[in-house]
Amino acid sequence: METVNKLVSDRPVVVFSKNTCCMSHSIKTLLCDFGVNPTVYELDELPGGKEVEQALLRIGCNPAVPAVFIGGELVGGANEVMSLHLKRNLIPMLRRAGGLWV
């Protein structure tokens, strides 16, 4: 958990992902289409990625990817991000965290 906290603490938007995960790709595309430049950690390429994946599972990310953090707080996976978007809450949250300037 300490590793996850270090990775997300000073970045407005962080996505934990895997190259082979289609939902991770969809969430990264959604955020980039908004103009967000998220910090992306590909767990299948990251040294210690398996340990980070286990930590994400322990804090409630199931499945472990995609896991989205905004303003240092866990938002959740694809379902939670899409739900926020459909409720028109995602963009204001991104703005408050400094991940979106427009």
C-alpha cells in the first residue's frame, strides 16, 4: 500500500493499467479525450508490478486494473469512472484535482 501511496501522492490523475486490458485502454482514452494527461503505470511493465497489483486488490480494486486515482484518492475502476462521467461529476472532479484546466 505504501508503494501505491507514493505513486499517486503528487500526481493529479493516476491510472494503474495493463497493456492487455481493454477496459484500461478505454479509460485512458476517455481521460485523454478530455485533455487530461494522466500518469499511467502499466503493471505488466512496471518492476514490482505484481506487488502493486496485489496492493490494489487489498484496497478494494477488483479487478485490479484499471484503477483510477484523482487527487490522490481512489475513484475506482472502469464502472466507477463511467458512472461519474454519466452523472457529469467526472470533469468537475478532474478540475478540482488540477488534472484538467479547461
